[in-house]
Amino acid sequence: MIAALEIDLAMLRRNAARLRTLVAPSHLWPVVKSNAYGHGLIESAAALGGVADGLCVYAAEEGLALREAGITMPILVMGPTQPALLEAAHAAGLTVTIWDTGAYRRDLAAVARRRGTPFPVHVKIDTGVTRFGLDASQAAAAIADLLDDRDIAVRGIFSHLAAVEEFALGFTLGQFERFDAAPAPIDALLRERGVVRHIAASAASIVFPQARMDLVRPGIAIYGLWPSAHTQGRAGGSLLLEPALSWRSELMVVREVEAGRSVGYGCAYHAARPSRIGVVPIGYAEGVPRAASNTGAVLVAGVRAPIIGRVCMNVTLIDVTDIPHARPGSRVTLIGRCGDATIGADDWATWADTINYEILARLPTTIPRLYAHERFG
């Protein structure tokens, strides 16, 4: 095994339990889309049993996979569901998102009639992200019409915040106001029908109590990472999050090179001194960001070893000159703790000029994921 991800499901569960306590009495519906942010869809969802009240996914395929694995808690599909999957989604008891009162609504109704049971939906309202969602000014009429449709069971209404992680206070408060105002003409009817409301993902769940509403949808925080430095700063130490994922590989080759020798593609690095170059057998195809070339680092024997040259498709080169015990077979830590040193997804995000979400979500499913007792090496 040339690389593996170690996932501490107990840590993931602890993060969820802390968030549940923080947002109570709101319900906790963690987001497990995109292979649970790289942590493993089925395993992560199963670990959340008894802590989460429901789960959120992006695609119907994810919800169906969870049902196939025996996950019985409520599941909300937040992204588009292809018409060809609606029959299976309905049969599996998935709740889907609707923002189209035209053809898509007719597809939902047709499936519901064939199966003899209304199709459960949450209605999305656009309040500022400008992606999916009913226009806020037209939402009340559209939702009222859906409530009158015997083939559609409106279980919730929701929206998505655009800039809460950056703590753009004015814009965020404006979104809250638009979300409150959009269904106001039918507010009494929604409450009578028990329709839930939600708008908060991780950041808003943590720093905006007024955003917690009936349920929250934390994603990145469940896995132990902060949505942004702004969020962590605003939390002021009130919440402990522990990263649940570690990423390991090992050195395959250690080479001695003379000063001035070029290393890697494009001659993008030249050894400034006689050096020892370590060859790590994973590259950007395995999730190492190419943007971290000549910038990032890994840990070997508790010491940071800089990435040198360009990250290749399946190889990353590092400088182990100052790590005399480094040899073929030495463990390489890309994310996690080694000795007293730690490298996190946030470090990679800085080196690659991106966000920690992307670092985790792009970890390929081909990398083995080892859970709890299955330790690497």
C-alpha cells in the first residue's frame, strides 16, 4: 500500500455531538455529500447514527447508496435529481429539493401518482447565491401552490448563504431578511403544516444563533475543520473541532544529488547544495495539489520536508537532506501528526491557494480508507 487515509470515526462523531449541543434545540442534519468530504460516505453516515437527526447529500445516487447500505435516517437530496432516478428516490424514501414548478414538478407528481404516495420535498429559495432556488419575490405563491398539490408533500423550505464564512455581515443579514420575508404571506399555513426551515451550514450554525432555525446542515465542521479563519475567530474558543482524517504514504526512493542538479519536470528546481531527494509515490492524480509545487511540505520523522520541483501525476519529490534517518520505507505524513509536528488540510489549502473543502473533497476514492482499528504501516 503506497498511500492510505486513516479516518477516526469516533472523532467525527465527537465533532457532531459537540455541534448538536451547540445548536440545540435545532436538529442536526450533517452533510455527507462528495464521499463525506473525502471521509467515506457509508462509513461516515453510519458513524453519525444516533447523533444526527437526518443527513444531507447532493445527489440522489448518494442517498440511494446510503439506503442500500442500510442507513434508515431521513435523507435530503439538495442537488438536482435526474428524472430517471425519481422512481428509485421515491421508493427509497428520499426527500428531494424542488425549485422548478414546471416540468420537474410534473415529473415528481407523475411518480407520486404511480406509486400512490405524495413525493416529499424541500423547497429551495434563492436569497443571494444565485444558483438554484425560487426567486424570493415569487416564492410564497409557488409554495402555496405546491401545498395544494396532493401529489407533493412539502416538508421544508430552505436557502443557502453566500458569504457567511467571510463574515460579510451586511450581505448575510440581508439574506436572513429575504428568507424570512419570502414565505411571510403563507407563514401561518407553513406552521400549520409543520414545514421546517433551514439556512445554516457550518459557519452560520456556529456563529449565528438566529440562523439555526429548525435544523442545521453542517458539513466541514463535522469532519473537524473550520469553514474559515473568520469563523474560528468568531467562535472564540467556544467549540472544539478535531480533524478526523490523516493521510499517509512512504518514501520509495532516496537519491543523492549534487549541487546544481535539476530535479523533476521542467527543471523547475535546482539543488542549491548537495542534497538527498525523497521520492513519494503519489502525485496530483492521488490528490496532491500541483499548485503546491515548490511550496508545500510533508512530514518525515516529525520534520517538515519541503516539496521540490513540480508535483507529478503520480510522484511528489521532497528534500530530506536535513532528515538523516529518512530512507526507503520511511513514513510520509501529508495530513496529520508526526511526532510533535502537524500538517493539516488548511496548510495544503494555503499552499495551493484554495480552501480546505477542496483539499478533502478531491481525495480520490481509489486511495484506501482505513477506519479506527485498521492502521496504516
